[in-house]
Amino acid sequence: MRQPDLYPLRGYANQRSIWAWISFDVANQSFTLLINTLLFSIFFTKVVVTDPATKNTMWSLTFAASMMITVVLSPIFGAISDERAWKKHCLIGSGIMCGVLTCLFGLIQPGQLWLAVLLYIPANVAYSLGENFLASFLPEIARREQLGRVSAFSWGVAYASALVILAITAATMLLFDLKPPESWRPLFFFAGAWFLIFIVPTFMWLRERAEPSPGPRRNVIVAGMARLASSIRATREFRDLVMLLFASLFYGTGMSVVVFFASIIAQDFGFDDVKLVAFVGVITVSGVVGTLIPMILQDRIGHKRTTVLLLLLWLATTLLLALYAYLHASRPDPQTYPTWPLWVLGNLLGAGLGSLGAANRAFVGFLAAESRSGEVFGLWGLVFKLAAVFTIPFAIVKDQMGTPASLLVLAGFIVIGLVLTLLVNEQRGRDAAIAVDAK
């Protein structure tokens, strides 16, 4: 079938596998958006936690606990998936687990912190591991010179699907009067069902090219740990990849704050539930537009230059948002302060989130050896989940000193990530990956 001239992936091989891969990106948008960004964080802080003085800290600690578990499991499962060629098994298994547990969020009643924790932590661990396994397929479904465009296109399609999720959520809230947070339980079931439905194409059509490692079959945990230890010993060969992962640790904190605290920060500026959905919608639309930057530029001007450009955009936006928060808090009546700057900055945050996420995934894939993609993206997952743990200082500063001070903390993380990114030698890192695959 002839592909349209404007289709970004026109002429690329493995179209069915690419779209099966994209389908999982679409699936996990329901968890990213409705659970971690829009609804569950507010439901947790307003319905589940009964002490207002600790609501942000409790949410951050619960989230951080899930991330610490993911930090431990990511490199181990990544190495195992390479050792046994289990990337697809792990991907589908994590998706099913996350979807089912998300549906069960609808059982949580006010004050049931223990149930919320027992359901959310494994659900978020499954979702987070699934992100790793999904990203590890990127070097298999696209050539190195196509990674930026494929990753950005998938990110854009996922953001477009998030707009559909937002539209359904907003319509449901209005039609069934689900404005109070305690009435959002049916929306959690919808999020889980969406996830389960869209992993079906991935199950049917995504193909894993990797083969199990040759030699005698060892215990899967022992084999995975041995493979991981071998890679750690060889880190000198992959110093540019390691430097990129360290940089990702710091600027990934900014991405985590936007995902997990955007709705909470918007409420600080007086947004009600309807405006809140609209604000997240604005961020999402901007995310779709933002993915055009790496889609058009990254494979042309290079992964490093694209990442530095996007980090500078994020740093400027964060500093402007901190200034806005300070001026807003300084007013005798903050409700009279204009909100249009927040909408503008929200657009910039969304564009940065969409473009930087897609660009980083492609950059790591560019420096990763295909024969160790599961392992590399396991480490990538470890880094981004550890970055999410870094939201604890942000949450504590926000609770104790306010939003402006917490945003300055966030800007500091972005500056460190920018400096480390400047130290990456893109060509040297690519040559190292090619040399490993050649062996």
C-alpha cells in the first residue's frame, strides 16, 4: 500500500512492528496522564491522606518507594531480558499487571492509605519497567539514523492519544458530575481498561529479533546479574553513554516534577477541576507540538545538540515559572493575579516534556549496542526512576518553603544535567556501541 507523502516514517522498514510498538506507547498514556499526572495525585492527597500537613510528602514518599523498587529491578530485568530474549514477554506481562491493578484503584475508600499504597506501588513499578522494555525495542525496529524520528513520532502519537483520553475524561466529568475527587473511581477503571486494550496489537505484531545467549542455561537471576556485572566492569568503554545517563538523572527530575506535580502546582494558582483538565490539555497539546523538534532536527543536527537546545528551553521556562510563583504569592489577593503567564509557561513546559523525552530515548538508543539494548534501557529506566526519587527534595521544599523555592531547586537539577550533557562525545559513544555489536 502506497504511503502518504507527508507520513513521517514513509519508506521505513518494519512498519507493522513499529506501529505495534507505538501502540504500547499509546497504552501507557492512560497511566501517565490519569494516574500519575492528573487524577490520582489529587485523589491521593485529598481523599486518601487525611492530614493536610503531610499530603505532598506522603504522595512523594509513596511514589518514591515504587521508584526505589524499580531502581533495583530495572538493570536486573534488563540484563535478564537480553540473556533469555524475554523483552517481549516482560513487556506484555508488565502491561497486563499495570492495567489490572489500575482498574482496582476504584476500590480505594477515603482514608485507606494502606490499600492505596499496596495497589499503587506495584502498578507503578510494572508501568515503569514496561517503559524500559518498550524503549529497548527501539534499536531493533529502526536503524541508527532513524532513531530520532521514530522515537519522536511515537511520542507524538502517544500525546495525541492523551488528548483523546483527556476529552473522554472531561466529558465524563461533566456528564456524570464527577468533579469532586472522591467521585473519580470510575475514571481509574477507564484508565486500566485503556491500557489493557492497546497492548493487544503489541502482543500480536511486535517481533523480537534477539536470540537467547548461547551456552548452558543458567539460573535466570544468576545469568542476569552476571551479565550486568560484566557491563559494569566495561563502563570505561561506554563512558559517553554513562555520562549521558548521569545527565539524564538530573534533568529527568524536571520531567518527573511536571508529570507528578503539574496538577498540584496548578491548584496552588487557583485552578479548579475544570481548568485543571484544560491546563493539562494545554500541556499535552504542546507536548505533541514539541515532538516535532526532535522529529525534524535530531537525526540531522545530532542528538547532543538537540538535547542541549531543549535543556536551555526548559531552564528558561523553569526560572520564569519560579518568578511567576513568587509574584503570585506576593500579592495581597493572589486570586486577582493574571493567569495568562501560567498558560504560556504551561505550553513551554509541555513542549519541553514531549521533545526532551523523545530526544533522550533516541539519544540513549543511538549510544546503545543493539546486542545489549535490554540491559542499557534497564539502566536508563533505573536512572529515570531514581530521578523521580529526587522529587522528594522538591516536595519537602514545596511544603516547607513554598512553590517558588521548590522551582529554584528544580532549576539547579536542570543546570547540572545540562553541564553533564555538554561532556558527552556523541561520535565516540556511537563507535563504542558499533564495536560491541561487531564482536
